[in-house]
Amino acid sequence: MTVAYTSDIHINSSAENSELVNAIRVRLAEIPPDIFILAGDISSSIADIRRAFEFFSDIPCIKLFVPGNHDIWTEDGITSDGKYFELLPRLCEEHGVHPLWMEPYPYGGTVFCGSMGWYDLSLRTHLVPFTDEDYAKKRYHLLTWMDKLRVRFHGGGRVLSDGELTDMLLERYIADCEKSAAKADRIISVFHHLPFREAVDYIGRPGWDYFSAFYGSARFGEYILSNPKISHIFCGHYHRKKSLDIPAPDTSGALSLFMSPFGYYEREGDKPFGEWIKKRLSILKI
Ligand SMILES: [Fe+2]
């Protein structure tokens, strides 16, 4: 099958980012792939996400989406859990996009399973001695990790901690994989947040390494390595393009991880704009 994949289009961040939805639509219509994977972070605005889905609705392929942390930011009294469990699945349904975090997607002998994923400090740096108290602030010098102000994910009548949210999403992801395993020759997984430390660059610079604590959870990776049917992982969140093989204990096949985010055009985009589209909307035959 031919898979086109990307993430982090952040269409409310600049004029160029806003243009991505049309540029992606045009490019996908030219290819077209069997599957288009969008691994989170369209926008913190539901109206923007609706606009993106409207652009993608006539692309002749299967569209799989998982939300990113920006997609669940609170907005006009809408909670993060309200977006994750109600608003975003409804928008997907209305626009022919499959909400992969709500239900696996079978395609021949392959089953796609996905989750937004979250973070629990397990990807924190070992090169700089930050404390739990440092991370609780979600702030390094003048930089605030904005989930602190914009994520309110409720469960059991209260706001969940990052660890509790990770637990809940991991449990749901494992349940999806377990129920899919019997009918799948292989499982391909899609996350927004990262499941492996191998995907992160730790450089020992405090202003950079501090934020690695919010990139994902190694507990997702532990489960992935325990399930030999999981063959490919697509992620977003970390604004660097990468593909890498993860060493797996089971030797039946390599576990491959792919990231192809757009990020923020002004500081991360390939110039000119046409190059950015070519490089960050990636195609893979698997
Ligand atoms: Fe992002």
C-alpha cells in the first residue's frame, strides 16, 4: 500500500501554514496514496480543524487522523476531553476522516491503531539534572509549555494529571491493539506524542533538553516492543523529520518509526514553500 504521512501543520500559526491545507490537497490528488495519515496538531481552533477537513474531504483515499496536544487545547468553554471524545470524532465523521484514536481501522491484513499519546516525564533528559519540581512548573526561563494553561482533560469528575492521562490513553491503545491482533497480520500505529527515547535528540543544553519531558511516554514504547505484530509507527509532535529502526527483542521483523512534521514555517520550513510540501508530506510504500 502507498501511505502519505505528515503532522503538525499548525494552520493558525502563519500565512504559509494556513496555505498547507490546499497544498496538501493538491499534492495528494496528484499521487494519490491509498492511505493519508495526519498525526496531530492541525490547530487549537475547532473552526480551523473543520476547514482543514473540508479541504481534505474530496481527496480520493482513506484519511486517518489522531489529535495532537494543540488540537485539544481548551477553547470557549470546551474542555480538552470534550474535544477528544466528542467534538473531534464528530468532525471526523462529518468529513470522511477516520478517527483512529476512537476505533482501529482494518485495511486488508493490516490494522491501523492510534492514540494521541501523552507524556509522563519518562522521556526526560538524563544530561541535565532537572527535578520533578522543575517539570511541574512546565516553564523554563521565559518559555512556558502552553499545555499547562490550555489543557484541561477531565476524568472521574476532576482534571487528570499528565500521568493519569498517559495511563488512560495507554490502556485504550493497548485494548485496541489486543482486540485487533487476532485478525491482523500486522499492526501499524499512529501517535502524536513519541513512544521511544530513540526519537529524541538530547544535547545537554538545558533550554532545549528541558522540554523533552513533554515529548511522549516510553511506556507506549514498552508495550509496542511486547507486541510483535506492530511493524510501523508514525508520530508527530517533535518537529524534526526522521525515520529510524527501533531495536526489537522479537527478530521476526524490524520496527520502523517515521516522523514527517511541517512545524512552523518561519523557523522550521524548507524554502521556498514548494520544497516544504515535497519534503514534509512523505510517501512510503509498505
Ligand atoms: Fe506541533
